[in-house]
Amino acid sequence: MENISKVLELGNSKEKIRILETLDNIDDPKILEKIISKLDDDDVEVFLEALLDSNIEVKKSALQGITDLKIIISNEKINEIFKEKDYEIKKMISLIKKK
């Protein structure tokens, strides 16, 4: 976990994305939130990669990070990425679209 934190804080985009791709096996939302919160990153690509993850909790954590950091993503990109039926995700997406 310590190594993950260092990479997410100090690594480049490719290193961060590699870490995010390993999150599929983590189901604990608190751990995921902690990991995603380390992405104090203006690189939207890193967050978008997290949104493409198949783990619903990873997606929720990435959306929370996008919201917290006030990252702007076009409606077109949001619609392309999300075809979710999950209520929480739809609610979070609506918050991003209101910006």
C-alpha cells in the first residue's frame, strides 16, 4: 500500500494508470477512496482510466476524485464512458455535468 501511495503521489501518468489497472480485485470502498484520493492530479487521463475499470467501486471513487478536484469532462466523453445503470454513478455523473 505504501508503494501504491508513492506512485500515485509522485509517479507519472503511465505509472499511475498501471496502479489503477490493478484495482479490480479490491472491493472495499474505503481502501479505493484512499487510493484514488492520492491522485491529486490534473491529468484527466489518469481519472478516465479509472473510470474504464470494470470495478464499480473504482468508478465511484474516480468520480468522487473528479468531483473533488473540479475536473471538467465534456458531456460527450461522459456519455461515451458511462453506460451504467447504477443509481449512485448516475447521480455522480449528474454532478459533473452541472459544472
